[in-house]
Amino acid sequence: MNIIELDVRDLPSPEPMQAALSALVKLKEGDIIHFHHRIKPDMLLPRLNNYFYEMIEDDEVHIYICKKDDALCQQSIKELIGN
């Protein structure tokens, strides 16, 4: 498992979306993207339909993303977030 940290909290719009889309294109089997943003990325969420993801919202937003057919990474995400 390879966790790709994508911290976009300090980036101005539209750079967080561009960074996320670029990371999704490069996503491989066994990879998990940890997308860390200061706000809920409403424009990104519909684009994640072809991926498995879990989102945690508190003072900031953490989204863990992997390929939809990658059961091992899906389990790893659930363990990371405590589900």
C-alpha cells in the first residue's frame, strides 16, 4: 500500500481541483490518495463516482481515495479511519 499525501489546504482555487484530478489520473492499484483540504470539495465529489472513497469532516476535510476494484486498499482505508 502506498499513501499519496495531497495537502491542498493552502492552495488557491482552482489548484486543489487540478491537483486532485492529476493525482486521480496517476492512481495505481495499491495506491491511496489522502486528499486534505480546508473545505468540502463539492466540485470534486461527483468525479469520484468511479473510485472508492471515505471522507472525514471535522475542522478540515480528509478524503481517502483508491480504485473501486482494489479491495485491499478499501480495507486499508477503513482501518485508517477507524471503520
